[in-house]
Amino acid sequence: MIIDPQWLAIARPLVGLEEIPGPQHAPEILAMWRAIKRSGIQSDEVPWCAAFVGACLERAGIRSSRFESAASYLKWGVRLDGPAHGCIVVFSREGGGHVGFVVGRDEGGKLLVLGGNQGDSVSVKAFPQGRVTGYRWPVDVHIPSVPLQIGSAETSQSEA
């Protein structure tokens, strides 16, 4: 049995959290902005994948990048040569980037990523490894040496 790092254990219960369309905003998403010291952002429609990752890290007692940009994680923590269970993964996408936590691999080799703002919600989606721009891990935290679990998830179509 694989044990989740603390930040991933914090992230998993948030699966299913969704943006609220229209003028109202999901209180938990706004709380994520406050957790990363970006309390001036008062909308759940601002891309919030980095706020999700950062809030989970901060709630686990680990300082996040504290920026709203997915790419901010490319200079955060320590670089990994490949994916590890619970690592932060940064992706390229048209119009920006995306960031989430690696939780496995599907049978076709795509990464299973638990992330925020994946189809306007917290979910687990499959991403091609060709979009990866970096894997990161918190400084001074033991990196597990277990293989990624094989699972399944819908391929991500939207991280905006």
C-alpha cells in the first residue's frame, strides 16, 4: 500500500470541488488564494491550479511558491528526473501552463494528475507526458521510491 505525502492526503478530499458559475464564488477556492497569500484574488474563475497546489502544500506546513502561475513551480523545491507519487508536475498548454500532483499512470503511459481547475473542478485527469515541463519535490522531504500505480482517468480537455 502506498502512503500519500501529507499534501496529497489534504488534496484528495477536495476532489469534486467545483467553481460556481456566475457572480458567486466557491468559498473553498477563495480560501486557497488566501492560503498562498493572494487574498486580493476574489474569483473562482481566475485560473486556480497553482492556488490549489499551493494551498495543499501550505496546509501541510510546506511553503508553496505563493504565486498564481503554474510555471512558478518550475523554480520551486528540487527537480526530479521523472515522476514520483505525490510530486508536483508542471505542464505546458496553449495560453499558459498547468500544475498538479502525480497520483499514478494509466495503462497507456499518461500521468494521472490530481489537480485543481481541471474542467473547473478538483479532479484526477490523465495527461500525456509530452506536455511535462518539470517534476518538483519539496526541499528536505524524503522522496518515495515506489513505482507509480496503474489506474484510469479521463484525459484532460481543459485546465483553464
